[in-house]
Amino acid sequence: MRVEIWSDVVCPWCYVGKRRFESALSRYEHAADVEVVWRSFELDPGAPKLSNGPYEARLAEKYGVSVGRAEEMIRRMVRTGRDEGLCMRFDVAQPGNTFDAHRLLHLARTAGSQDQLEERLMAAVFTNGEAIADLETLARCAVDVGLDDDEVQRVLATDAYVDDVRSDEREAAGLGINSVPFFAFDRRYGLAGAQPADVLLEALRRTWAESQGTEGGLATSTASAACGDDTCAV
């Protein structure tokens, strides 16, 4: 079975969704037979290299709410993350353009370390306060998970994997995906949002049980908490 997950590394709900999927997979009877592929989705393709100002101020401006309301939204997200074992530090987060991060994730897939790099990049944003669009930061994260430094530098210095990122994004549009995380199970079922682990586990089991059936279109669920387009309501 192949599970494809459209995600962006600056999406806090994607980080939560990753943990919930890992929890589901740890209880799934056929986990060894599951291939997980991370697909590219840019929440804001036009984002600058570094988003200036406090996270809560940017959130307040984006949604037209008070800074106090934005701070409460962040506290709720922090609590949700803590429930999944995540330490989310919006006070130090340095989100920015993620296109180069997605290119490196495609490189990591060829080396069998895509999941490890996805984790490292999300931790860079939400726990470590590292600037996600900075090329030195990206290279360090990639090397941390075992990628060859020379190959990483080559990718960052060229247009390698540009077409792969764009292909993922076109596929997302074609499938009607407009928020992340989005989980596609053998292109048979789709779940939008950071669904509870039990829901993800049921999707794994249902896909497995129906794997001998006739292939159909992608049936999608009602979205749970998710980030969409250039917004991410925390």
C-alpha cells in the first residue's frame, strides 16, 4: 500500500498530522507493507525568504483578528502539539518560502530518507527556530539525516527537482486538494486535515481490505484541522 501525504513544512497541522499518522501506523497490522511518500504543497508560493515580525502579529493581520485572539489561537495549537508529544515554539519560529525545502525532500526520497528529512525540517521550523528558507539551514538539515553534502549543495545551486515539486502541486490541484495535510491511501481514499489516529488507522485497514477490489476515484472525507492555500489557521 502507498500512502501519499501532501504537506508543507511550515504547516503546524501537518506536524500534528504526521504524529497522528505515525501513531496509526504503529498499530497497523501490515505497517511493514506501507510505503509513505511525502508530496509537495506550498501554502504560500509567493512567501519571502523570511517572514518578519512576531508570529502572532502576522497571524492577526492575516485573519483580521486582534493580537490577543491570535495569541489564543497559538496557545491552542501549542496545547494540541503537546498532546502529540511536540514542542511547538511559535515565539522563535522563522517561516518563509518552502520551495527549496520541497526540492530537497524529493532528493531525500531517492536516498530513502524522505520521512527523516520531513521530520527534521518541521522541527527546524516549529521547535528549533531555524530559518526554513535559508540555504545553509536547509543544507544542514539534509546532512543531519544522512544526505550527501555535495549532492545537497548541487541541488540547491541548480534547478534540480523543480519539475517534481511542480508535478506534485499540479496533482494536488487535479485531485481537488486545497488544504494540508492530505492523506491519499492507494489513491482509493483521501483524508483531509490532521485526522485523529483512529480515523487514519481505519483508513489503512479499509484500504487494505479493499485492495483486491476495483480501483475507483479518490473518495475524500470532510476536512479536519488543516492549512489551506496561503493561510494556516492555528
